Amino acid sequence: MTTIERNLQQVRERLRQACAQAGRDVNGVALLAVSKTFDADAVCLALDAGQHAFGENYVQEGTEKIEALRSLRPDAALQWHCIGPLQSNKTRPVAERFDWVQSVDRLKIAQRLSEQRPAGLPDLQVCLQVNVDAGVNKSGVAPEALAELALAVAKLPSLKLRGLMCIPEPAPDFATQRDLFLRAKVLFDQLNAQGLALDTLSMGMSDDLEAAVAAGSTLVRVGRGVFGSRPAKVTSGV
Ligand SMILES: *Cc1c(COP(=O)(O)O)cnc(C)c1O
């Protein structure tokens, strides 16, 4: 068994236990394997272990990996999610190659993705990233501005608004972390009460997926838990 296969089994077991603890059906929580910084071979290993949905943060790296997988595994049904902050001049390759974008946080980005989505491809599946804990340096729409953005994005052609994504700051304990995730769950329920048919609440990562599942997550995004630790972030440019 490969390390990635064993890691995937462990993450699925954590999800199973978290769902049992929360009284939820494990089929109600999907797993996105976040493959940023890992190469196409690592994605192949995860694919061989039954994982089909992958998340990428960086447009260039992600599009290259998507192309690599197309030639390595032309018959595989892969689903690619863009989960990193998006600049408006980088939307085109995302609209052309990804299946999902979870990090939409302003209308201009959504409009560009809508215009640039090639005819003939299925609608681009979209989540709005919401900044639930008002982290000053973080992307994400403020909760007060969310409903207006959601209603506008839901009207755009070639996009399908599926739900919300959030990345709260790490909290010191389970209850505090769960309460941060619950803020997103409240917003999600409010939007559905306003008539939007959202089905995706993307929250929870390697260190906090149990708290996210307890708060109603339907999609956890796990990187290190699946692929192992990432190299330290390079902060200086080249
Ligand atoms: C890197 C990343 C993840 C995965 O984080 P891990 O801690 O490795 O599980 C999930 N979501 C986003 C938006 C990320 O950037």
C-alpha cells in the first residue's frame, strides 16, 4: 500500500468518526484532496486509491497539473477545484480548465469567469468565499455583503452557484473552531431561506475537519492529511 493510499484511508476514517459523532451520514461529506505543491505523480497515486476530486491554489501550477493528468490518465474522470485567491487577470485559464472555483469573493471575478467559460463545457461550479472571522489580511467577502453578491452571481450565465467556502483562523479548541464554522453554516442557511438552492458548504482542513463536520460542512479540503507535509512556504520572490 502506498503512503498516500494509507493517508486517504486515515482521512476517510476520521470523516466517518466525525460524522458518527455529529449524527450525520458520511455520504453527506465529500473529500477534496488539496494537491498544491505536490506533483502529478502524487495525484496519480491518490487517483489509484479512489480519490477523484483535487484542489489547487495557484493558477499556473494547477493548469499545468490538469494538463499533465490529461496525458497521464486520459480516461480518468477528475474534478478540479480552484481554491486559491484569484486575481482578475488570471481568470481565463481557470474558466477554461477547472470544474469548480471555490474562492470567488467579488462580482468582477464572477463576471469574468462567466464570460470566459467556453461554450460546450458544463457550467463552472462556484462557491463564494466568505470571511467569517473578519481576518484583515484574508480574502473572502464580508458576511454583510454576502447576500447581495450571491444573488448577483446566481444570475450569471455559464456559472452555477453551489455554496460557500471559508477558512477561519485556527482556534485553540474544538468548540471555538466549531463556532467559527457555524457562522458560515448560519449564512448558508440564510441564503437558502432566501431562495438560493445551495448544496455545498466547503470548510475544514487537515487540522480542523472534525469541527467543520460538526458545524455542517459538506466538503472538507485536505492537503497534508492526504499528501504529507508541504515544503516550507517560500516568501521571497525570485
Ligand atoms: C492548503 C489549503 C487547504 C489544505 O490545507 P491542509 O492544512 O494541508 O489540509 C485547504 N484549503 C485551502 C483554501 C488551502 O489553501
